[in-house]
Amino acid sequence: MGEFELIRHYFAAASCAQAGEGVALGIGDDCALLDLPAGEQLAVSTDTLVEAVHFPASADPFLLAQRALGVSLSDLAAMGATPIGFTLALTLPRAEPDWLQAFAHGLDRMAQQCGARLIGGDTTRGPLSLTVTVFGRVPAGQALTRRGAQAGDLLCVGGCLGDGAGALSLVLGQRQAPAQVAEALLARYWSPQPQLALGQALRGKATAALDISDGLLADCGHIAAASGVALLVEQARLPLSQALLALLGEEGARQCALSGGDDYVLAFTLPPAQLHGLQAAGWPLQVIGRVEAGEGVQLLDEQGGRITPSAQGYQHFGGNGV
Ligand code: ADP
Ligand code: MG
């Protein structure tokens, strides 16, 4: 199968590549053309996944496509943007019809869930790697950035932490778990759900935001540095899922939550006056700490005492310094 036939059959023909809002011209020309409503800005982000570095060689193509797209769309969620489309640069060792079909279905599934269209890409031969670039729109000046956290703000997250990191040991076959536990954690790993609606709801309310990809402590460090403040994380308030607790116990679950990465849950800072309205509207947010004057990230125990993260063994998961 030639390159053009492959593109036509598996990608141009995919449901997610069909015409849709905001896409004036999709796959097939030298560029795609996007329509941006007046008064909106284009939000763009790109992520690459490389076989054996970011996913095992045996990864299921349906799940791999879902994960690659979900991880990229999570960056749009973190900015409060609404997805328009995405491009896919795919490097493949060979053109295997079953693999390509399952991969295209995985893309379709996540694209449909999030309202994003496949608008173009590139197809080359070589060791398996995927680069997804996402395009979204956001009202001018309203994107949620990492700057802007203020002393006195609350530090919040959009859901349970650590599940993706906990699942990694199952993905790599290093650990076994009862079916129910494994299923819940693997779903969080292979099918991250970008918190797009939450991100959009936080526009004009949160003072800073990002999606947690490298672990809570490391990512909070990015907000602290960009905003010029200190972030205090209360260890006892970390939201941990039943599945993660069942797999690793409290100490292990907490380490995954603090330093594991792969959460794709939003972390954001919020003036206290905004909390009640968002909670009343049913948004799944959890307060896990606060912002103070200063710099860096501090972990607090139940009495408010400061814990040194390294003493908690957090480097066990790869030395994400903060
Ligand atoms: P060019 O050589 O002009 O860059 P290509 O031959 O690379 O064009 O691609 C032809 C068309 O197919 C373009 O519109 C491109 O965006 C699209 N395309 C190529 N590979 C993919 C892919 N993996 N997924 C989606 N669209 C693709
Ligand atoms: Mg090309």
C-alpha cells in the first residue's frame, strides 16, 4: 500500500476527518484552513510519543491513538480552550492494515468525545512514533496560563491523582491486580479524559492553571515559578481513588499522586470567593492547598508542618525535582 492510499483509506476516510465546525478545508491540500471566530485566539500544542520511550512496543493501537490524542487535548483543556482540530504526524515501520484500522478507530473515539477533527498530518516510514498537534480556540485574553496565581488563592485539582502512574506498573507487566482494580486504573492510563468543560468553566475565575502530566509537585512548581509565588500542598487532602489505594496502599498511592505523572487532571489556583459558585455548579474540584508569597512548592502534613518531599521517597518514580 502506497503512502497516499494509506492516508486516503485510514485517515482521510475516518469519521473524525469529515467536515466540521471551524474547519474550512481539511485533509488533501497543502495546508488545512481553520476559521477562527472574531475575537478569539488560536491555542496550539504539540506532543510526541515514541515507541519504547512513551509506550511499550506491544501497545494496542486503538488505545495508543486514544491516549496520544487525549494527552494532547488535555493541553487545550488546561488553557480553557475549545478544540477545533488536530494534525497527526505518524512514523510507521510498516503499513499493517489491522493496526492502522484499529489506530484510526481509537482516534475517532477520542476525537468524537472531545469535538476535534483530524485536519492533516504527515506519514513517514521509520521506528513507530506519533506527533499530535492540537488546535483550539479561546476568547482573546481569557486563556488560562501558568502565570497569575496570587497569595491567598486556593490550590485545587479537578479529580483523583496518581491513577495513571499507578497503572504504569500494570501496563509494563510489573504488577498484577484484581480485574476491577486493573480495569479502573488502565482506563485512566489508556483513555485520559481531557477536562475540557472544566477548563472552559474556569475561564475568568481561575488565576492560573495547567494539566498535570509530570506529577503534582513538579507541575505545581511550574505555576509557582511562572507566577512568582509559593504553592503549599496539604498531603492529607490529596484525592486518591479506591482503585489506586487497593493497588498500592496509602503511602504508595500518595507517592503516585505527588510525583507519578500521567494524570491529565487540571491543577489550578482560585480566589476563595470563586469556590462556592463552582462547587454549587457541580464541578469536580478538590481544594488541596493554597498560595502564599514566596517561591517553590511545599508539602504540608496534617498539623501544617512542612515535609521535605525527598524524605517521602518521591524520587522513586523518576526524580521529578521541584
Ligand atoms: P505534502 O507533501 O504536500 O506535505 P503529504 O503527501 O504529506 O502532502 O500529505 C497529503 C495530504 O494528506 C495533506 O493534506 C496532509 O495533511 C494529509 N496527511 C498526510 N498524512 C496524514 C496523516 N497521518 N493523517 C492525516 N492526514 C494526513
Ligand atoms: Mg507532507
